[in-house]
Amino acid sequence: MIPAAVVAALVVLGAYAAFDAWRVQRALADADAAARALRTAIDTQDDPGMRAASYDLGLAASRAASRTDGPLWSALGYLPVLGDDVRGVRALSASLDLVATDGVPRVIEALGGFEGVSEGGRVDIARVRAFEAPVAEASAAFSSAVGMVDEIDSSGFVGALRPRFESYVELLGSTDRGLRSARTATQVLPGLVGAEGTRDYLLVFQNNAEIRATGGMPGSWARVHAEGGELTLVEQGSASRFGARDTPVQPLTPGETALYGDLLGTDFRDATFTPDFPRAAALMAARWEEEVGTVELDGVISIDVVALSYLLEGIGPVAAPGLTLTTDNLVETVLSTAYRLLPPPDQDTYFEDVAEAVFEAVKGDRASELRLVRAFDRAAGEGRFRMASFLPEERDMLAGSRVVGDLSGDDGAVPHVDIDLNDATGSKMSYYLRAESSVAATGCDQGVQTLAGELVLHQTIDQSDAARLTDYVTGGGKYGTDPGAQLILVRLYAPHGGELTGLRVDGQDISDVAKVLDFDGRPAVTLSAYVDSQAPVLVEWDMTTSTGQSADVIVTQTPGMTPGTYARSVESAC
């Protein structure tokens, strides 16, 4: 028989543990409330509110961490059933305490440096360099905090703990990624704006109304000169100026020729057939230097029209010819209204005027520096804002950041699936195109994952209605597609060293006629999808990864007209 004293001690210990768990729960609830208040204060740029919420968060996180750091909670972690929950709470509390102590105060310090970073059309280089240190320290703290929780398996957590834990890990991870991007930006920005000498960039505007693998056809361009923090738009032009060469402007690889054809290198407008933005940038720069050649370029920057609408959230309304552009009307105005009302020569002039107006507004007085920074970060995350530097040191600093947009090769244990769309209609019908993809890991055998994917395409307008649009919008049947419909080339890239099989369009197996190529170690194929109504066109496929690619699957899709993230992670089946 267990002695009464032992029973009494266990009862007291259990009661104390329950009371302590209640106090930890209260502390974490207070921390959650403080975090929400902090987010609101940041969004409204309320400096006193930020500091007050940061203080409250620090107190609550410290209480939770100190209460879960003792021998009692360490012992509770070995209990059956609830032990993994206890370990999860301990890790969350310690991670949150690190964020509140070393991360958030540095974020607030950095935010204080954003406002006024650009005045009178010139970037204050000294101010940019001043918040490089707090951004780096905040990034380091958040990265360490991620390391405390991201390897914990929360699948066995009970009750409300699992969704709260997973929500915290997801939010922490996205903040960590954002801070790493900000850290890269603070390191690169002084050089980009000419702090160490003059720079010249080709700024390319991608037209989402004619879809390409990187987002849109590079329809217009501008040369931006940077010197001593001042950015100047020196010259502009239309991509139609370049025409088509007889041979590629740079030698193409056998894989590029087989998958994309010579157009990749012969026509400036088709350089974005490839989803690999550094490669597209090199081709566009070579053609520009050959045709225009006023300077040697230091890099290429690309942005699409949807991303321009995001920038207006930070800039505010922009006066353009005949209309004030806002974040709500810019996309429709530029990609639809202009095509209905203006003849082709006037369209190019209008696009150049809009680009110049937005560029000057970015340099001028803005509604919110913070919202503008967020807009650029959002655009980069959606694959709509890209940069390729031709300077080795700068290229090294940008490596791995979201702004680069390179096509993945062999990434070790991480399998990549890329889904790219290219218009083959010769039209501006992509304004009406919608595309949604999904990939699922359906099995794992000795480190090899099997994947099942599908892409659903439709247009938001019926062919009979679309056919009434101008020939410039519909293509007028010039390349064999009936007016009002659109032909989309779908390119699929399987994981490096994997396989691509089971190709189907609307249920019809086309594996025997679709030619799968080896593209730098990745199986790749081009399929045709004829979209002529609001009814869905379904493209399906099967893939396998290479041996050892057992991590979560990274899926990337061409960004389209609909705002949102086109890159995502799919849970591994291994």
C-alpha cells in the first residue's frame, strides 16, 4: 500500500502543477493580447503604442518562460500522453521570450528609421546604414526562436494547443523570412542607389495581360540611373522597338532550345518564356545593350502591373493622363481599359506615362514608408518583383532571397515542382485567365515521394463575349486561335532527378504524345491547354522525386491576375 504521506504529496504536487499550468496559460494569453496590440500599433505607425505593447509582451513572455523552465515542468515532459504537450509549451514559451526580449525591440528600433529614409527624391544612405544593425539583430533573434520550435511534432498535441502552436510557428516563420529579406535589403540598398559609384539598371514592366513564365510579357522598359542616393529615370521605350533577331542574342543551351525554342533568345518579349529570372534578365540586357547600348547595365529589375497596384498602397493615389490611379483601379485601367479605348501606338505612350508617374511617386512624398516596404516585400513573395544583379558581390548577397527568382536545380533533400504558363495566342486575353494548381504528396517509399498534381484553368469571360473585343486584345486569330479563346502553354518541371508521368488534359491521357525532356536534370514537358469559356480545363500529372528528397515539396506557379501567393510548401509523405 502506498503511504498516505506519499499520496498527499502527489496530490499537492498535482494541484501545484495544475495551478502552475493555469498561470502559464494566463501568461501566454496575455502575450497573445500584447502581440495583437503590437501588430495594430505597427500598422497604424503608433510609436508609443508599439513600445507599450512591446513592454507588455516582454512581461508576459518572461512569466511564461520562467514558469516552464524549472524542474517540475522538465519532469512533466516525461509523462505519458501529455508529455509532448508539456514540451511544446516549454519550447513555445522559451521561443516567445527570446522574440520579446531580443527580437521585437530591435524591430521597433528599425521601424523608427523607415520614415524619412527618402526625401526630396533622394535615399538617405546614412539612415539606411543606421538601421542595418537592428535589422540584423532582429533577424538573428527570430531565426534562433524559429529553431526552438520548428522541429517539434505538434500532431499529438491535445485540445486548442495544436492550432495555437502551429499558428505561432507559421507566424514566426513568415516574420523570420521577412526579416531575412529586410536584412538583405539593408545590405544591398546603399550600393543599389549609387552609394559606392553610379549604377544603371534596366527596369522592365511585365504585362500580365499576356502571360509569361515569370508573370507577363516584358512590354515596356526604362533605364534607371542611380548616383549618391538619387534615382533618375533616364530613358524609356517599348519592347516592340527591338524586333526579332535571326539568331539568339546569347547562345542557348540544348535544353533551352528544346523546351522553349529559339524565340527565347531572338525576341526580347519572349525572354521570359523561362521561369529562371536571372537567365531572362541576361537575355533582355544583352538585347537592350545591342539595340540601345547607351551604357553598360549593372542589372535588371522587373515588376508586373499587379505589383504596381500594391505599391500604391504605400504611395497613395497617382495622377496619370486622364485619370487618378489607385490601388483599386490601376490593374483594370492599364490591362483592360487602355486596350479598349486607345489604338496600339497610343497604348505604348500611355504605359510609359503610367510607369513614369509611379516611378516619380515612389521617389516623392509617400503616404507610408512602411506600407511601401511591405508592398515591395509582398510583390517579391508573389514572384512579381525580381532583380538580377550583374555585379558578383551584390549577386552573392542576393543569393537565396525571394527577389532573385531563379529556377531551382538540385536542392538536396528538398524537391521542387514548377508550373509555368505562357500565352501562345498572341493576345492580351490573359487578363481574363485564371489558373489554380494543387500538388499532393501521396506516398513515400525508401525516401522517394510520389506526387499527384493538377492545374485548373478557365477564363472569366465566354468566347462569344470576348470575340467582340478588339483584335489587339483577342489576337484576331493571327496565330490560329479563334478570337475570344486563348491557347496556353503549360510547362511542368518535376523534381531534380525525378520522373514525370501520367499526363492528362481533361481526362485524356496524352503521355504518349507529350515529350518529356531532361532540362538540367529536371524532367520537363510542355502541354497545350485551349481555354475558351468559364468551364474549367483540367491538366493532371504524376511525379516522383529523386531518392533522398524526403523534405516538404516546394511548389511554384506563374503569378497571374489574382493577387496571392503562388509559391507554397506541401507536406512531405515521408
